[in-house]
Amino acid sequence: MSVKFKVASKASPQSVERLLGTLTDQGLAAERMFPNQRRPALERVFIIRSPQAKVGAVTKALEPYAQDIEFVEGNVTRRPLSR
């Protein structure tokens, strides 16, 4: 499973490093979803690709940084419009 989250634009680089460290300490290594992206909105999106990654666990780990997180979401289920 993968879990995505977006860091708020007001978050300082130090805060981002701390929250990434917190996730790593819990075995939930996050990486940029769009590496080398220069658009600010996309460079702040991270993804955790791990079987242990659950939305609830990631949300709980990020609670101390809630003011710096815009959203946390799991896999999106897509349904075809026609069958």
C-alpha cells in the first residue's frame, strides 16, 4: 500500500526534515512523489511505498506536525465509467 501526504507551503525546511525523520524512525520512509520538480505545489507531495504504510499509522505519526500537513491519503480506488 502507499500513502501520500502534502506538506503545507508555510512549513519550514527544518520542520519538513523533522517530520521525515519521525516517519523514518517508525519504518515509514517517505520520498518525494515528483523528484526534481520545481513547481512548489508538486515538490511538497511525498509518498510512502511500504506494505506497512497505513493511512491511520501515518496520520498518527504526523500528528505533532499537523499544522505543516495539508492532507494524508491512501490508495484511490478508480472505477471505469463504462463496462
